[in-house]
Amino acid sequence: MFTPGEIIPVQAGSDAKLSTSSSGEDEVTFSADIKVDQVEEKDLGNQPDPNRPKQPRESKAGHENEGKGHKPNHNNGPKNQHPNDRQKGNGKFNKNNKNNNKRKRGKNNRWDKNKAKREREEETPIEFGELLDWEVLEKRGDILALAEDLISGGGEPLDYVRIYNMLLPELREEVASLGIDTPNAPNRDQLIDAITKYAAEKKAAIMTTGILEILDDDEGGLIVYERDSYRVKALSAYVPQAFIKHYGLQRGHIVRAQLHPHREGESCPIVVRVESVMDQDPETLSEIVPFTERVPYYPTSRILMEADSEAKWDNLSMRVVDCLTPVGFGQRGLIVAPPRTGKTVLMQGMANSIQKNYPDSHLIILLIDERPEEVTDFRRQVSGEVISSTFDETAESHVHAAEMVIEKARRMVEVGKDVVILLDSITRLARAYNTTMPSSGKILSGGVEANALQKPKRFFGSARNIEDGGSLTIIATALVETGSKMDEVIFEEFKGTGNMELHLDRGLSDKRIFPALSMDKSGTRKEELLYHPDEMLKIYSLRRAMKGLPSTDAMEMLIQRIKKTNTNAEFLMSVAR
């Protein structure tokens, strides 16, 4: 008989196992697989004697040759090591670290399928409550029946976007004019809710127009608004999956819809009827040719930046751009700018010129990782659509704003519209993608993830002129001479992707010569498709005449000659062949 904890002398390399025979006596058997030097108390199935001191266990180090017939080395590793002090992270399952071993699993050791959904709900301010499980939203016919009941009163429709864009004082005046009772010191969301519920009680239609954002896992979508730079907010309207599936709605579609006020425990209104998509009947969306299947070509229709002499912006810079780097609809242009060379003023001038000369085109200014005061200045100086994500926001916010803008632009080009995007800057957008990209272990020079630039290139590469109608023009700034190796790598990756480059010169800006445009480095590919034949001959003569001069002197001379004339046509007529 052996007692618990008693050491059994066995030959080194042999195996011992304690079992109980049919007669009730303990027996020791040996095998060639499991090597032990003592019988542990847990193998006996009996409770240990609390008065008996515990026997120290030897380290299992040296058993790497286990099962190969070699003698194990029992002298390696520390003796009497407590199990909790053993080295972790060796690639094996660690029973003393169960929380880390199961960190990717949910209850009952199963994969947590709803983890992404819970994380999204925690990150976004919207409250769905039981909305996603509402049976009425599962069938399109039931939703349309609900929509008919909401407008049975025939009241005057409420423009939800007009209410949503109001400031707090304006909302208070609107509520007072309608005679709505509100709690003390209501916030902006509460005032909007009060107005929408008032319209619902009057059985009046509540209409909204916004951009569609698709949710994950086929859970529907949300209508987001330009006022929020297309971020998801608590009052973003929910679009049921039944509508998305029936009409084939995509991210970036401009949707006009009828709303149902939010229910108790939820924050978002509900879309109950889709009136139009991209100003068309939603039933005709299947006839639209996708953006990626359309034929791209070089720009053939020119965008003239020159305005009249009474323009409030820098018209001189626009005239220089027209002469040296002509821009067309569908251009993929890069403004290469060192710090403090006047790129912001140049982009504001371009935006104002495009808005005045081509009011039918849709202009979007996208500001990524910029200063808040610069965003305010753009909104006051430019009448176009300004979408921003300032430097104090997360990289995910930068990426989301850029993706919503490019998806909206693609959907507009699909229906034949001309869209112009002015991006400041492609460098900071690439940095944001690099931050959000999961680590693959492949790092390029400057700390750039190997796959981080794929999506920024997709953004920039979307610029094209479509042969069948429509165009997407992107003019983006690229930062250089910042002292950052990452910025240099990003610029080198984008340097050959555009078909127009406008280089700004630090030497000219230091002398306060604006526009600080480098004549030698700037130019447009296939510029003969944009210039008038006579104009092209004059421009070539001008470049040849300036070729022998230093870059700074040549640009200064060109600016002085342009200032003496009122228009570029007058200036070019004075240039000898």
C-alpha cells in the first residue's frame, strides 16, 4: 500500500501509474509514454492530509525530447517553481490564464457573433432599442401601409432637413410659434423630437433628404446629413433592410424619404417610404450602369479658373493656373506643397472660381486633419459643400468622412453629373488609413503599413472623365518638406498617379511672391486636349522663353506681365511666337 504523497523509487526514464485492483489494493504499473518521478496526490482521487507538508514538484524543463527515447534532463530550470510564476506566452495553452485564452470567445466557449454589433452600438450615439427586431419592418408592404396611416390627416408636410439644420435659438422660436410645450431648458435633440411628434399628431408627412450609410450584417442603413459631415448621430434616420434589398440601394445614394418619429427607448426616426433616389424613381436604379464599368478617358472639357477682375478671391493665381496647368473635368490633380506656400488660399480661389463659372457642377471641399478655424474660414469663403474632420478627431472619423464623400461622388457620376472634389490633404488621409489599418507585419520605410495606401489610391483613382457623360475631378494637396519620412513615402507613392501636378516653390513664398508656382515642375498630361490650338502655341513660346531663366526670376517676370493685362486672352496676344 502507498500513502498519498509517498515517493515511489523508480528507474529514471521509466513511467509509473497508480491504479486500484479489483481486490481493492493499490498497484503500480509502468508505461513508456508518461514520465513521472512521483505519485501526485490528485492521481489518487483522495483528499490530501492537511497536516502533511506538501512535496515540492520539480520543473518540467528538459522534456523537449519526450517520446524520442532520450533521457530527460531534470536539472534544467528553477526548482520548486509555483505554477503561477511559470513563463507565459510560449504559444501553448496556459490553464492559469483562462481569460486571455478565451478572450475572443463568448459564453460557453463559443464565438461571439454579436461582438461587432455591440462595439458599434457603444461607439455610435444612436439608440436602436428594439427597432431591429420590429416585425413591421421585415416586409415592405407592411411598412408602406404604416406610411399611408401617418399621412391620413393631410397636413402640411414637415421638412425635416430644414429643422435639423437649425441652430438652438431658431429651434426655440420654431417650437414657440407652433405652441408646443417642452420641458425646462430642452436641448437641440429634444426640440427636434418635439417638432416631429407634433407633425405626426397632425397626421402630416415628415420628409427628409440625406446620404445613405449602410450598416453591417444586413441590418439596414442610416440617413446621414451634410451638417454633421456625414457622421452617424442620434437623430440619423433608420432605413429598413427591406427597402435596401428591394431597390438595390448603395452607400452614398442621395435618398428622399418619409419618416416615422422615433419610438420609446429609441433615438432614430424610421424611414417608411422612399420617394426618390438620386432625384429619380427608385424603381429605375437597376438600369444605372455601375461606376467601375464605365469607360474612363482623359479630360476633354476644360475648367477655366479665370474670373472677372472684380472677384473677391485671388484671381491672379487662377490666371496663372490656367496658363501653366490647365484643369479639365475628370482631372486627377496633385498640388505639391511645402508648408506655408499658400495652398489654402489657392484652393479657396479654385473653389470660388468653379462655383461661379460652373454652377451646374457639384463642388465638395474635403478637409482632413485640418485646424477647426481653417474649416470655419472655408465655410465662410466658399459656398460649396464643406465636409471636414479636424485634427482633434480620430483617424476613424477621417476615414469615414472621406469614404462617404467618394461614395456620394461615385453615385452622382453614375447619373451623369460633374463632381469636383478639392481634398486637403491626401497625405493626412493616407496617414489616417495607416493608423486604422490592422498590422500585417509588413512595414515600409517611414512606418507605412504595406497595405495602408490601397484605399487612399482607390479614392484618388476614382477621378476620371466618363465617355458616356459625367466626370469626377479630384484636386488634392500633397505635403512635402515636412521633415517626416512617412510624408515623403506617401508623396512618392502618389507622384505618378495623377495627370496634373502643380508644384509650389518655397523660395518664391519666402520672397512673398504669390502664387508661388514652380513653372519647371508644374504641368498637365495631354494638355493639347484642353488648350485651344492658338493658345497652345502661345503657351509653348512662353515656356521656351522662360526656360533659360532661374525658376524664381521666371515666375516673378510672368506674374508682373500678367498683372499688366485684364484677361489671359489679352496677355497671350502680347506674347510673340
